[in-house]
Amino acid sequence: MSNNNSNQPVVTSAREALNKFKMEAAQEVGVDLKQGYNGHLTSREAGSVGGQMVKNMKPARKTSFARASRTMTGHMREVNYITSVTL
């Protein structure tokens, strides 16, 4: 039986990049994150760091708005746009 530990980055140099990204996300939400063990953090603080990371990694954003219909005078139509952000 093979051991597939998903907790290890596929690219070893990615660990430093992920740690830097985590520190930046913690700074954005105002959490005092230190290198190494952070047992002093509350669940809410730790979750806010993870949430900020996901928010920044999210590849697509969706927005919608109402506009006048082009075919029916006086009617409104909902328009949805999905955008992708590439860094």
C-alpha cells in the first residue's frame, strides 16, 4: 500500500513560498503570526489567515448586474460575468 501524504508540497521550494504567502495573509488580517508553532492563536485567528489565503488564491471572480434588455423595451435582464485573474 502506498503512502500518499498530501501534507507535503510536490515542489520542495514551494514550502518557502507558501510560508511567505501565509505571513502576508496574516499581516493583511492583523494576526500576530510567528515562524514555527503558533499555539497561542485562537481558532478564529487561524481560520481568518486560512480564509484570507483562499480569498487571494481564488482563480475566478463572479459578478452580476441588471441591465435593460436589448430585445424587449422596458424589461431588465440579469447579466453574469466570470473573470479569471492570472498572476
